[in-house]
Amino acid sequence: MPYLIQLLPMVLVLVVFYAILIIPDRKRRKQYGEMLKNLKVNDEIMTKGGIIGKIVNLQDDYIILESGPDRARIKLSRQGIGSLVNQKEDNK
């Protein structure tokens, strides 16, 4: 019985660690994966490097991004996408 009492603080620390770090990270990863699956042409995105542009072509593993005043095109891995900047609503 005293061994169980000594293990209780360690078990509590592990439970708190799981609740604070692992559960929110799983949620963020799930949202990121859904965002990558739902990308469409003309969505405005920001890359993980900070480049903002519009998607002009979608492939399975990469996208073509158009950015800047001279409309430079950049081939980018889908994993390089950071977030959606402006998502167009289909119901308008």
C-alpha cells in the first residue's frame, strides 16, 4: 500500500501532462489535416515561411502558389502551408 501512495504523484503528473500537452496537439493536427484536405483553387494562404499568395493549381503532394505584384508562381509542398488567410464562402 505505501508503494501505491508513492506512485500517485507521478501518475497525477503524467495525467496532467497528457491533458495539457497531448490532447490540444492532437486537436490542432486534426484541424490542420482537414484544412489541407479542403484547399481549393483561389484560396489565399500563408506559407510557414510567411509568403502570402493565391492557389492556382492543386496536386496530390504539392500546390502552385501565385504571389506578389508580378504574379510569381511558386511550387510548394502541401506541408509547407501554414494557414488560410482568406477563405471564400460558397454560400454567397
